[in-house]
Amino acid sequence: MSVTRCHAIGVVAGMLAMERAAADELRPIEIGTIAIDPCAQPFYAKDQGFFTAAGIDAKITILNNSSAAVAALAAGSIDIASSSIPNAAFAHAHGIPIRFIAPAGIYTGPIGNTIAMVSKTSTIRSGADLERKTVAVAALKDMTQFEMSLWIDKTGGDSKTVRLVELPYAEMPAALEQGRADAAVLIEPYVTTAKTSSKILANLSATLGGPYLVSGWVSTDDWIRRNPDLLKRFIAVMQKTAAWANRHQKDSADILVRYSKIRPDVAATMNRIHYADVMTIDAETVQRPVDMLVKYGALAPMSAKDIIAS
């Protein structure tokens, strides 16, 4: 065997050894998230190699909703979960020690994340028009329900008179067309798919009067305490991913389609979430939704700082 060939084999062997060593150094994180735009950063980070570059072996579990993600976190089956503010606040109120470690989707206007829709023939224009009417929501005591109630009360109606019914988002347009619901509260991608038979009544996201956290990443006090370096790595990856996703919406839409049931044409045209550019959580973006939950009796008074990791 020639010296040159021996040298080449030695170089390749050395590279493979380095790769194996790098793989051995990857630290695992179990992440629970939902296959929707506000919670999709882990998909993008994995696809773009951001986790691996940060020395993280990310195991991603797709869950049905934020409640399921928080429950899995509390049970110890995952390390980090995607959560809305209500689910994190409700967990804290029940003595489950979880806190936001990084922001994800944030509403900054003018395009809303939560949209009230009515049938194309509806004459409803305000909250006053919805008194004693039926409104479809995806889940009771969900953030979207309270945003609807706040909008009704702010536009001349009394939300206490409204009949709320739970329906899957996909069934809401038919309920509006058939008169089983007078209004419905939707998020993307269902807003885009509903536009063929329904029209927008209101941007409910604007009712809170300022930016607010739509989704974020939470973990337990115990995991945060035991993994300070890994926590820093995860937060750095989320920041890098946020910057990438905000600039590359077409590419991120293609990735989202692979993980979700969203049609490619819908993913390409729907309103997209804006991810927080800065990983420090402004307490006011959490306090606004918390105060709304308190206003409607879903939560005892609470400081947003109680559910934000220091």
C-alpha cells in the first residue's frame, strides 16, 4: 500500500473518529410540541442542523395541544414543552413548578393570531350583535375563548349572555354555514381554509392592547436547576431559529407541512406567526393575558414573574 493511500486512509479514519466523538458529546433533550406555526421552532431547528451544531440531540414528540404538552412535562416524560400562557398559569396555580424559559410566538400586530369569523351572509358586526348568540370555540377556558369574551365586552356586548360551544377548528366553517354557530374563533391554518365560506369579524389578538406571548417554552424548576448549560444551549438555538424562520417563511412553511396536516397551498398563503427576536421575556407580554384570565374568573390574581424563569 502506498504512503499516499495510507495517509488518505488515516485522514478518513481520523475524521470518522472525530465525528463519532462529536456524536458522543451530543446531550439529549426531550421536547414536546404541537404541529402548528407558533410551536414549530424545534422542527426548523432540527431540519437546519441548529440543534446538532449546539451539541444537542433533540428528540421531538408531537402532542395534540398545549395542555397535553404541559401534562407530559409535569409527568417527567419530556424536558421542555411548548405552552400557552393559560396552561402554564393553570399548572402554577395547581402547584406544578414550571416556568417559561424562552419565548416563541409573539403577537405584535397588526395581523392577528386569534380571529373571530362569521358566515359570509352574517349581519353581525359587534359584540352587541352577539348577545344571546352562539359562539364556537375549540376549548373552554382556552386563551381564544377569553379573547372573544373581551372583544364582545369591549364592543358593546355582554359576554355572559353568549352561549359557548366546543367544536374542532375544522368543523367551525360548516357550523357557521349551517347556522349552528353565529360566530367562531379560529387560528391559522383554519382561518385561511375558512375564508372560502366565511368572513373575518374581528382580530381578537388586538383586544389585549399590546404585544403578548402567544406561545413559549417551559420547563420544570428541577430541570432548569440541574441543566444550566443545556438550558443556555437550547435558548441560543431558539433565538437562532427565530431569526431564521422570520426571514425564511417559504422554507419554514415547507418544513411545517412535513410535520403537520397543513396543505402546502394553505401553508404558503396563511398568516404566519412572528417569533420573538430576543429571548428575554418581557413580563408585560405575559401579564396582559394573565390579567385577562383573572378578569374572567379563570385564575386567581398572579404576577407574570411567578411563571418566568429568572
